[in-house]
Amino acid sequence: MRNSPPAVVAMCNHKGGTGKTTSVLNIGAAAGLAGLKVLLVDLDPQGFLSRMVSLDEPRPEASSAAFFSASFTKSRLVPAAFNGFDVIPASRALTKRMRMLNRPTDHLWVKESVMEYDSYDLVVLDTAAAATVFSLGAMVAATLLLIPVTPEIQPVHGAESACESARIVRKTLNPDLPGPHFLLTQVDARKRAHHHYGHYLRNRYGHRVLRSVIRTNAALARAYDSGKTVFECDTRSRGAQDYANAADEVLRILGLTLAKV
């Protein structure tokens, strides 16, 4: 039994369609396959992660909306178990809660709630593609901010907007948050723009751009459509290889020991 806080990865990009939720699911699955105890938390009111794993919308008190209540205890919110990881799903109640959360201290709710799950090695937080109290709260809770970014102009702008949010969070609420890291996703080597923006990110952010990249891959599309991880769909696919490599790199950054997937 662990008695120390888990490592927490916030997965953020202020632009949608960058493979953010797919990365939460498959990095979490890879870490679970490597022997770590993993918890995924859906903080997106639209609940894409919850739907990807075929979870029906729960009651608000059985969802991540419960984090934003003074009466929250982890005994009241038991994660749903999957093959290799657990999930706390989202509910539409998050939208109502968001309208009520307008104090600076409301950014602390996620951190205070997540720290109660100290039996886990790793917690990965999925967020909406916007600067909301939930995405900022995820950054406050994080020991690592990971920004999935497709190497195209709008996703890069969204990634750099998330960087600016992280800078503000680090200055005001989480001084221990290191500089964000980037994961290149949906990379198509045939596209000139992907080469251009990939080089731009590596030239500007250096080692904070992961060496691992997630290439376009049919197995990832099949996994998305079937509500499975890429490892369940095809362990030999390049999608599985790419996410295994990305997970290994992320966990080494966090200082977590794991066996090879």
C-alpha cells in the first residue's frame, strides 16, 4: 500500500482534436500494463473519455463533479475498474459546477481530491479543450503537464496558449509545476506542414518535446470506434508501439520505475 501522493499528469491543449483523450487512455493503459496502478479522471463536461470506455453517465455524486464539494471523500467515489486501470467518469453536472466556481481557491479542488487517491502510482487528468476552472485545476494538481499537439497551426497555437496558462498557474498556485512537455500526435510524415511545425516545436522547446511521436495509424481509429485501448485492438500496431514508447518516456520524466510493456 502506497502512503505517498501519486504522480499526476494533466493532459491539456486549448485546441480540440489533438488526440488528447486518446493519449490519456493509451498512456494510462500502457502504464497499467507495465505494472503501475493507474487512475484516469475525466474532467471534461462533455465526457469524451467516459464515452471512449463505454461508461454511461453516472449520477453527479459518482462522477468527477463530486470533487468540487466540501463533503467529498474518496470512500463516496469509487472508480470504475477496467483491464489495467481505473476511471472516474465525468457527468454533465460539471457544467453547472463550473458556473458556480468563481473564487481563486476553487482551482485547488482537483489537487485536494486527487491527493486522497494515494494508493495509485499515477493519476492522469483529462480536460476540455479550453482554459476552464477544471483545466487550470488540473495544472494546479499536476506534477507534469503534457500537451498533445498535432503539428499544424491551430493545434500549435492551442498548445502555446496552454503553456501561457501553465506559466500563470506556476506563478500563482503551483510553483513546483515544471515546464510543460509536448507529445506530437497524429503525425503524417507525408505532410509538409507536419515537418514544419514539428521542427518549430523542437527548435523552440528543445528537450521538452518528447522524442516519441504518435503517428497516424488505423489501429488507433479502430480502438477509438470500439471503445478499447490500442493495446486491446492490436499490440503489434505502430499505434501500440508509439504509445508504449511515449508512456515509457513520460514515466521516466516522472521518475517512476516500470517494466517494458
